[in-house]
Amino acid sequence: MTYDVLIVGYGPAGITAGIYAARKKLSVVLIGDLPGGEVRNSGDIENWPGDRTTDGNALADKMIAHLQDHADGVEVVQDKVAKITKDENTFTSLTESGKEFQSKTVIYTAGRHPRMLGVPGEEEHRNLGVTYCATCDAPLFGGKDVAVIGGGNTGAEAVIMLQKIASHIYLLHDTDKLNADPVLIANFENDPKVTILYNTQTTGITGEQLVSGLSYKNKATQEETTLAVEGIFVTIGANPNTEPVKDLIELNKFKAIPADRYAVTSVPGFFAAGDVTDIRDAQIVVAAGHGCSAALSAGDYISRLPK
Amino acid sequence: MVRMKVTIYTTKTCGYCKATKEFFKEHDIAYTEIDVSNDQSQARAMIERSGQMGVPVILIGEAPNEQMIIGYDREALATALNITL
């Protein structure tokens, strides 16, 4: 069969698009491998209106339950889309496990994945002390000295999580001012357990099997220092998951999909929403809103297709 | 069908752990969960047993021939559990 809408991604943008598309009585299949998306790996969430304080898992579960209310209209497939092609007015999406789906439109909300440092020793020590998900792995570093690299909101949240767990935390940032929200920084800026190192550039990760050290350079003095740490939390941003559509649509220099506020892209019938696009604010509430617009745009597009 | 012993090490807040457990449910796989979030001795035991410092860690089969899968990897899980995706 040919679905009206195929949604790629199981996060806030995709789920919201699914709810809106189902309410328009469109036939929908949603394909995603992490139910709830990267939201699941967020810690506490205090900026989702209506829930003063919640956490990633709780919010993801609520969103999924809401989508399941429309189970008769939205088929959910736990899989990963590997490639999308377009032929005339039909899109074909191929998944990693070899399934193929046809649809009139695609709403692409595949999100982003954490960026790597690209320094010697990083790849070899993945899951051996180097982690990209503080929410997942922080509890494994009880009583250890650790480093968090990147002073944005994700890094600050990692420090806050680790304050209760680790022995000492070094927060390394590449400029002379942290990017995180002041309300987050206030939690640790005066904590003697936390050392903030500014103007740093990570140069290498060392250790026999498990991580035992991190080297960094002071960008002002060029002086190189090695810290004895057993855990390294990398929080230096994220890259868009656009590999499956790189031959379908022109990406921007950050490999994000250019999409307008209505989620319209340069390819007719292909809509994109949330963190995978060039949208400025990678926020749950923004992604959800963009997902809504994508579904409405897709509905509008379908109504104009030749019958 | 022979039921294989499946153990998953998790933390409460780990999304990939949740996704892995959903996968088990979908394919009707019984599993034992060890939550290491608030238990440093279990966390240490996991690190010693698996040599890994990241969750989820999934052990399939009986020691000493058990198979270890790190992270949420559907294809590796399907192969180890002998199921078709």
C-alpha cells in the first residue's frame, strides 16, 4: 500500500506530526528506533509547558501513550530508515532490516546524534570511560574523578548529575565563558567538587583498557596538561541524522536539512521538522511545534495532489 | 523453542535501555534486569563482568559461553536470540 504520510523519527517532532496527521484521518506509518527519541536521554526537563518538572523518560512515555491513542491511524515500526528515494510522486523508504515502504509524503524528523571530539584515544575508549550520554552512564562513575567536555546546557546538566555521584568533576570549555543557562551554572559554580577550565582544547584520551587520563591544551598559553580521570563525558553538540536523505535533498554546511517554519523543504512532498533541520533552537517544545506544522503542510500537499 | 537466559544491565534514566526492553517485549523475550543506578556494587560487578562502562550491557546465554552485546543493537540482538526482524 501507499501511505499518505511516512514519518521518520520517534521523538517529539515525529510523535506530534503523527498525532496531527492521524486527526486529519491520513494513513500514517512512523518509523523510529528509539521510542521517544533523544528526549529519553535528557535528564530533568523544566521547560516543557504544563509539566513544571519532569524527566526525559517520563515525558517520552507520555508522548508515546498519546500517540497510541491514535493506533488505528498510525502504524509504528521500531526500525531505522536507511535510505529514502523519490520517483514521480511516490517516496520509497528502505529500512536497515530490509523493509520497504511507499508513501505520498515524508515527514523527516530523525534528529541529531552526539558529536565526537575527534581526538586520539576517543574511539578506542567508547563505552570504556568515554560516553556521550551522561543520563545513561553517570551512575557508573561513582566515587571517580571525571571530566565533562563542553559547557553548554547538556554539559551543565551532566555536571549537575555527576555532582551527586562522582568524586571530582572537571568541566572543560573552549572559550572564556560557559554557554549554559545561568540557572544551570548556579548549581555548581561554587561547588569545590567542580573545577571549571576555560579556553581549553582536548588533545587526547589515554588509558590501558579503561580511560585513565585526558590531555588538553590551554588555548591562550599553549600549555598542555593531563588530568587523571576515569570518565569523560563528551557534550559538544550534535550532528543531524541526514545520511539516508543525502542524495534526495541538498543539505546545508552543517549537514542539516534547510526547512522553513512550515517544515517545507526544497523537495515537494518531503517535509522536515525538529533538530534535523536548520532550525535555530534545538528544544523539545520547538521540535513538537515544527512537527505539527509538518503534518499540516503534508495534509495540504496531499489535498492538492492529482486524484 | 529453547529459552535463552537474558540479562540486561540498565540505569533508570537510560533511553537505550528502555528501547532494548521494548524490543524484548515486542519479541516476547523474558529477561532479568539489573538496575545499577543506585547500586555501586552492582555497577562495579557489571564493569568487571563486561569490561564496559556504558549501559545497556546485555548478556545472552549461560556462562562461560554467554554472548555480550553493548548498547541497543537490534541486529546483534536478533542474531544472538535467533529471531527474525
